[in-house]
Amino acid sequence: MVENIDIISKVIIPTLTLIITFWVALRGWLSSRYARFEEREKLSKHAYEMYKISGDDKLKNLSLEYGYAAITRESFLNVHQRKALVGSKNPTRDIDDFIKCRDLLDIKIKPLRFEWKKSRIKNRWYYNFLMSMYYLVFIMGVLFLITPLILTMFSIFLFGIDFLALPIWQVIGLTSYFFALSLLSFSLSKRSISRMSIASNLIKRHY
């Protein structure tokens, strides 16, 4: 009984907490992005309505800025960069791609092009090194995922202990723990690999 309580408090609860925290953070991030889009859209429309009433060109310009900010779904570009992004040959694709990796790239205008924010990533060796590290984390995720299977088949040979002979709570706890590690590794590595690849392709398309 004591062992069961110990495995619950030290393994299962922290593992479930990690998974729930990750899920809540992801949902909060997605919902906050959509909320910002709606807020800017409303502000753009409100500013334009105020412009029609007052004739103040400042309100018209503000309406345009909020409108571009809503379309490009970001907060840190200036109006010229937003216009350049909206005016690309394939704006829907370029905007969607830029949003996914915006913290990696800077936008240049006349003509529209993209550059790495961190100059060292321009070095092909450094870029390949980063990608190799992300793929390594992905492989670790695979290993974490199959660890319970490995323990089931080879624990006696490796540790002299039959994994399936352990108390059921220990089996469930360890399996949940390795599953959580694999989920975290997959999520981080897949997102990083995807963002780096998208950023690299965006640079190449506008080189």
C-alpha cells in the first residue's frame, strides 16, 4: 500500500500534471491569438466608422494599421512591412508561413525578402547542427515511447527484474512517465523542425 501511494505521488501525479499543463498552455496560446485577431478587426472597423463621422485622416490611417495587423496576425511589424507581406505574390501562403516562424525571421521590403534574425543561423553548418539536435530530440522521443516495450521484453536480462512482475501501479506509473517524456520530446522537436524548415523555405522563395 505504501509503495502504491509512493508511485502515485512521485510518478503518476507529476506526469499527469505535466501533460495537463502542456495541453492547457497550448489551448491558451491558440485562443489568445484568435482573440487578438478579433480585437484588431473590431478596432479597425471602429476606427473607420469614426473616420467617416469625423473625417479625421489619422483615424483612417489607424483603421488601416489595425486592419493590416489583423490580417498578418502579429504585433511587431511596421505598416510598411505589413503592406509588403500582404502584397507578396502569394500572400495567404507567405502570411501563414511567416506567422509560424515569425520569431526567427526579419522582413525586408523593396523587394520583399526574409532574413534570419540570428545571423549565425545563416551559416549552413550551424543550421545543420541545430536541425541535427532537433532530430536527436525526436529520436529520443521514439526511444521514450518504446521504453515500456523494451522493459517488458528485456528487463530481466538488463536489470534482473521482471517489469511485468512489478506492482500494477508501478507499471502504470513508469509507462505514463515515459509516455509523457515522449510526448514532450515529439512536440518540441516536431515544432522546431517544422518552423526551421518553413523559415528556410520562405527565405529561398524570396531570395
